[in-house]
Amino acid sequence: MAVLIDSPVWPWRGRRWSHLVSDVSYEELHAFVETELGIPRRAFQGDHYDVPEDLYDVAVAAGAQPVGARELLARLMAAGLRLRKSRRGA
């Protein structure tokens, strides 16, 4: 299993959030989130889930590997799982 989580430093709506990804497959990520965190699949952000800071320790205890944001992005890109934002008007 290669589920990765960065630190909950991303502010949004008065909370801090982490990004949770897999560097293996989206299926692995969906299974982890459903089984371990109970986050609904509709919360999937195309290549990651946003995880509120109160679930960070739960995710790590369940096996998510804490990494820095740069490493998370690099590993997601190396796995070919990074969703590229389409350019508007292109």
C-alpha cells in the first residue's frame, strides 16, 4: 500500500486540510478512504481527497505515510496519477 498524506496546513473554510493520494492507483485510494476514514467518494478531487486535520492522525494510524507536500506531488506525478488541470480557452 502506498497511500500518502501531507501535513494539514491548507486552510479552507476555517479548517486546515491535508491531501491524501495513492502512488499506486485510484482504486487503492478509494478503498482506503472508504474503509479507514469514511469520507464519501463524492469528495474525490480528481486525483486526491482533502482530509480535515481531525482525521490526519486517523489516516496515519491506518497506514497512510506522512510526507511533505513536494514529495506527495512528485510521487503522484511519477505514478502518472496527477490530474492536470485543463487550460480554459485552449
